Amino acid sequence: MNKKMIGKVMAAGLLTLLVAATQLGAMSEVSVAAANSIEIMVNGKKATPDAPPYSNAGRVMVPLRFISDHFQGKLKLSGKDITITRGDRTIKLKIGSKTAEINGKSFDLGAPSEVKYNRTMVPLRLINAGFGIPVRWDAVGQRVWVGEEKVLSLEEKGVKVGTYDEYKRYFGDYEDISKTKKVSVFTGSDFPVRFEAVDDKVTFYKIWTEQVNGLDVIKIHHSGKRFGIYFLTGDGKPRFRMPAELISLKNADGSYVDVYYVASSGDFFVGDIKDKNWENFKISSVKYIGFKVNLETTPLLLNPFTK
């Protein structure tokens, strides 16, 4: 199938968007916070702490021992008194106190340290001041960056590159989707990930599903160029989707939360799918989610929404 037809198929999604927008009306805000809990990124890699971070009275709380161990600190606990040494830095604090001592100088934590999930949790600001490690709280993405703030590409993550022929039954006649004839399949555990080419630069932070007034949608938090997606089910007929402009959101930091309807009338009215039951299409029917970005390999996400 040629590019002109693909364009028609993707444009057909606009019909679904306009109908849905009429049903939904205006939407006040799309929140990334709905995508579940706060994440910790350590030197560009998603970390799995032994206790989840959370917000307390406007302060982000992180597990102290996890950070200390990750950056080669030595932690000693005596009752409620904690002492951490790292290089030429010494941190002293008492569980329940709003102050700490860093190299003999008092430091205001902004909120008291506390025990939760059987772990000592401290305000994020202590990590920067006490350990000398850069930190940043991404309020939009609900993410804590510790250390070097970077996002790796699929290649840097070591994602295997396959050939187009291995996935031909999914693409069918739409061969020009995979211009390079190479395919990179990644999983939900690879997020966040960077897609970067000469004219396409996208940082892909998170993907999740929700229902908006009874309609199934996929939400993608990303920065950079906006893009269409497509669903591959194995029948050789990709189902194309474009962002629903009226309910997608551009955040204050320039990133987007783009919303894509799972079911689209374009699956019936345009192209060769002719699915009379298009309204009943479910994300569980999808094997791979593809992204219309111009990379050296075609990125496919193994559907993270199936059991």
C-alpha cells in the first residue's frame, strides 16, 4: 500500500476524534500522575527502590538507604540516629526531625524524615545537599532524576535489531512503514527511551491506558516531535491512530501527554480493514504498538497491556 493510502487511513482517525470530542466535551486537564506511582531514575536508568517514593506535604520523599547504597555511602543506624559517610561528606539526622547536619552545619530538610514501608524516607533535597549528587523533581512526569539526567536510545539499551521479514505478517502490504527493513522490539521496562534521527527527536517517557467517558484510550507522555501510532494484530492490516488534539495536553515544560483512541471508525470507513465491529476493538487484541518516527530501525513496543 502506498504512502497516499496510509495518509488517508491515518486521516480517517479524525472522524473518530470529532465524534468522540462531541460526546466528551471539553476536558480540563490530562494528568501524567494518573500513570501510577513516582519513578526514580538513577544516572539515566530506571531504578527499583526497596520502598516507593511519594509526596508528603509538597515534599518528595525517597528511601535513604537505597540512595546511600547506590552511591557507595556508608550508613549507620543507632536507634533513631543515622550517620552516613560518603567521601569527605558526613550526614547526621534523627528520624522524625526536620533538620539534618551536613559536615557539622545544620540543614533544613523542609519536612521531617520518617519511617514508611519499614524504610527511612527523607526529603529529596537532602540527597543533593548531603551527597553532592544532582537531583531534579519532574512534577509533570512524576519522576525523580538522581545523578546524570539522560535518556538512553534503543541502541544504547542494547535492544536487539531484527529484520522486517520476521514481522512481515504483521505489516502485510504496508511495507513502506518499515522503510529500513529493520525492526527493534522493546518492552515497557525499557521506558523512558529516546528516539533520535536527523529530523525526528522524541523522548518517550511513559505509556498507559485509561478510560475517558467510557472510551478506551492510550496516553503517551513524551517530548519532541508529535507522532502517530499503529496497532499490529497479526492480520497484516495495521490500524493507524493520530493524537486526539482536543483532549491531548501540552505541559508547561514543553512535553506532551498525547491521547489515542483504541477504537477508530477509520478501521471501517477507510482502507481495507472494513471492520464492522470497529467500536468493539480492544487493546488486548494488539501484539505490537508501532510509532511513526523516522529512525534507522522501525520501533515496535511489545504490548504491555496484555497478561
